[in-house]
Amino acid sequence: MQIFTTVVNNVSLLSVEGRVDGATAQGVQDRVGSVVESGARKIVLNLAKVEYISSAGLRAILISAKAITAASGELRICNLHGMVRDVFDISGISNVLSVFDSETDALKGF
């Protein structure tokens, strides 16, 4: 798994690639935590290139969302597809977090 971070109009954009599972989920949580610690409060997690996500990956995203909210910030997730979208929908997480179809949509109105 790899995570690439860029800043677009004061929004931290984290693009995740690969698998988010028990072996890599902590990396997502750590990266989001470091972005929040650096002062970011508007964060978009782009999962367009995530091919698989496990329950550990979902847990890491939920913990990250809670940390961002506690810091008076907001997490938005975008570009869910295939199995990843199914996991978000079946688990109900897509109803709890702000999920957008595209990166452009996620960045709008921030």
C-alpha cells in the first residue's frame, strides 16, 4: 500500500493505492494522524486505486474520522468502486461518513 499526500485549496488530499488490510491499515491511520497533527482540518481520502479493504481497513478509517472530528475537522471519502464500495455499503459506513463519487465532488464546498 502507498499513500500520496497533496494539498489542494487548503484541503489535504490523501490518495491511497493497493490493499488496505490488517497489514496496512495502521499505515492509513498513522498518515491521517500525522496530517491532522500538522494542522490539517479538511481531509479527503481518495480510494480510487484501492483494490481491497478489510474490516481492519474500515476500522482504521473510522478511527481516523473520529480523530479528525475531535480536532474540529472533516473527513470526506471519494472514488469508491467495486468490492470497496460494496464493503462500505454493506457495513453501513457509507451512510455514516461523507462519501462522494469523485475527487472533484469531495473538494467542492470545503
